[in-house]
Amino acid sequence: MKMRKSLVLTVCVLCLFIVAGVLVLRAPFAAFGIGAAVDIYPETLNLKSSGTWVTVYIELPEGYNVSDINVTTVFLDGTIPADSELWKIGDYDRDGVSDMMVKFDRLAVIDYIWAKLYRMRIDPSSFPKEGVIVKLIITGSLDTETIEGSDTIRVIYQG
């Protein structure tokens, strides 16, 4: 009986180590890079809209400079590249910290969100009136380090 309790305890401890290992391996990208503050506009995206761009503002923590971000490495959810010609350094939120504005092709973002909703088994035609919240992740690189930040937007399907 004593040996059985010891075996059960050992198995439980091993399971905890396995779970902890999986959690570490699945930790977000930013856990190993630089966490960026990200604001995505529009904050509400209509899947039936016909605008041109989705605009993203990236702000880095103290000690890092957004002008060091290589624009060609900036992606939305690892799939949609930022337009390498349409970017600007400024302070859009007027907090005294520089940020980088990048733009993503709106139709590419809408197509991507359609696919993401399909994988989540969400039918946009049956959206609640207030829409659904979708998390989008922005990644990129400085000279030698990676950056990651996320924001949520409300997605609606109204025409």
C-alpha cells in the first residue's frame, strides 16, 4: 500500500513537470523577445467594408527605438506583411514615446479573418449585432531581437 501511494505521488509529480514543460514551450513569442504595445485601427472592422488599409501603431518599451524595427519583418498573425512603403515614425497617442505606424492591406486582413472565423467554426452571417472580438498579433524584428504585441478588434458583418 505504501509503495502504491509512492508510485501515485511520483506519477503526479511527473505529470506536473510535463504540464509545466508544455506551458513553457507554448509561451507567447514575446516571452523570448520584446513586448510591444500595439493599437489596431479600425477598432471595429466590418467584413463587408471596402476600405483600403488596416493601420497598426507599434510602441516599444523604454530602451528600444521603433526606428530600429525592420518594416519588412512586420507581420499580422505571422501571415500578412505590412506594406513596406507605407510606414511612419511619430507619436500618434501623444504620450511622449515614439511609435511606428504601419499599414496592412484591408482585403488581405478581411480574408484572413474570414479564414480564422471558419477555423473557429463561427458563421459571420449569424454574428450577434455587436459582433465578435478577434485577437490579432503583430510580430517583427529589430536588428537582433524580435518583437511581439497584440490587440483585439471587434468584427462585424453588416451591410
